[in-house]
Amino acid sequence: MIKVQASVSKGWLHREGGFDFSNQYYLDPYYRMKQDLECHKFIKKRFPDYPLYNMEDNLVQAEYVTPDMLLVGAIQPNMIIAAALGSEFVFQADKDSDVKGFPLKDITDASQLPPVEKVLELPFLKELGMQVFKYQKLYPSLRVIPPFYWDTSGRATIHGIVTTSMKFIGSDIFLRMMTEPDLVKSIHSWITDVYITVIRYFSEIGNIPVTSVHVGECSGTMLGEEQYREFVTPYISRLGREFGHIRLHSCGNADHVMTPICEVENLEIIDTGSNTSLKAIRERMGKEFEINVFPPVDTLVATADRSAIEAWLNRTLEDNAGGNLKIEYHLESDYSQENCLYIHDELDKRGIVKKQRLY
């Protein structure tokens, strides 16, 4: 089975449609819902025959999006925790949001970490909880989606363990793995506990049972195999034991860490890109295992020749060997629109995936 899911970036929406993604968009859920509907109309008009949607890159599942969704705290997961710990939000009209500052950079002992049971009392997390209750009461006809969730599926979304510790501490986390490994493991254990706590809390107050967890281990490919096995795999495995179903994302080529990735307990989906070997994953995990794959950036940028995306698609289909596959991409403002749409056109022409919108 092969599927395709595509979304458009905030940069593209700002340039092409004049949409503004400043602080009100992120911090006012009702305002965001209205703007998201306008973005959807704009994209549907531009691409009436193609399944491109206004969705957060790689976190939303198009088949679980409904027009009555109101997203509370729809901010990248590690940024929510970082802001709660004291980082400052950075909003720009034409880009994704971010935070600045490293709230745990001066941690020298695990005892300095906030008690996990007190994390939900941090002002920003407390405010997000109050927003869930507020909008549930104000708009009973709407489906209020709580923080760490992005659609009606019940799939929780978090960043990976080292991706989060890097956000909190900075690039020094990699040096500390060598100089203070026990401290790093304590920090990673604390991060895991925090994510378990917020996933369960917002599931409860948002009336959205946890069905699976997306773990965005974006920075994991900066590690070697043994480092990944030591500092990442045990903690994501714990999430797998807690919640049962893990979708694990990696940025860049992940061939060198694929063995410890595949060792994660209750791993159900590998989401990867940049020419990571699908053939190797398929040989290891079998035909029924789901792989999600992004084309390499150099096949999508405006300067890329059509032959680059053609070659990638042919190789991907061959290496997949008829397995369970989802092809994804996020249309950026400096991408070749033609190369992106080629994926849909070619799969439709071959009778593999029909070119049509879900909504």
C-alpha cells in the first residue's frame, strides 16, 4: 500500500497568500482556526486536483483533520516545554515559530531539574490547560484539540530525547555525553518522564485517548550508532512501553543509526528521508511495516532538474518492494513546485495512487 501526503510551509503561504504567522496565530486558538480555514481555501483554490494541505510539517494526518477542529497550544512540542522552563518565543510573519535561550544550560546535577510532578504547574503549561477548558466551554460544538496533539487521531506528538535536550542545553549536550554521561542520562530520563506526564494530562482534559506517539528525533542522526543506542533508544523504548505504538522520525540520512532505531520497543513506523536506504529497512522490518519517506531536499529545490525527482521516485518504489509506504513532502517557498507535483502526477499515471484531495 502506498500513500502520499503533502503540506505547504508558512513561508510559502506568506509569500503566495500574504498570510501572517506572528504571535496571535500561535497564542490565540480561535484566531488560528479562522486563519487556518482561510489558508485551506487558498491552497484548495491553487491546487484543486492535488492533495496538498495546510498542516504542520509531518505532525498532522490529513485523514484525521475535520473542519470543526480548534487547536490549543499548536506549537512544536519541545518549544512548549522550553517556553515553560523560561525560553522566549520568537515569532515571525513568514516563518515557523522558535524559541531563544537554553533554559537548562547551567544544569550540573540532576537534582536541579524541576520535579516532574510540578511541571504541569509551570505557568505556560498551566495557561495551556486553562485554554483547553475555556474553549471547551465557549465552543461546545467544536472539537478542541489539546497541546501535543494535532488532529482527531489521538496520536501524541513530541520531539525526540536528544532533540529536546539539545533545545534545552544547546550543542554542549553532545560533549556532555562524553564528559558527563550519567548526567545526560538523568536529563534524558527526566525529559521522558515530562513527556509522559504532559501526554497523559492533555489526553485526559482534551478527551482524546492516546493511540500512538510520534517522536521527532530530528537531531538523532548527529549521533553514532553506539551513542544512539545508549542515549536515545532506551528512552524512546520506554515511551513505547507506556503508550504501545511509536512513529519515529529522523532528519537526514539515518543509515548509520538504523540498527538502534529498529531496536526501539513497539516501533510501528519509521519516518525518514535524504536517501536513507528503504531497501535495508524493508529487509530488516518486513513488507507490512510502515515506512514514511521524504524526498531529499536536492530533488525538490528550485534549481533541481526534473530527472532528480524522477530518479528518486523510481529508486524509492523499487527499494520499497511493494511494502507499506507513505511518501511525504512539505512545499517550501524555495522548492520547485513542478518537481513536487510530479510525484502525484507520476503515481497517478502509473495507477499507484489516485491524484485527489481528501477535503
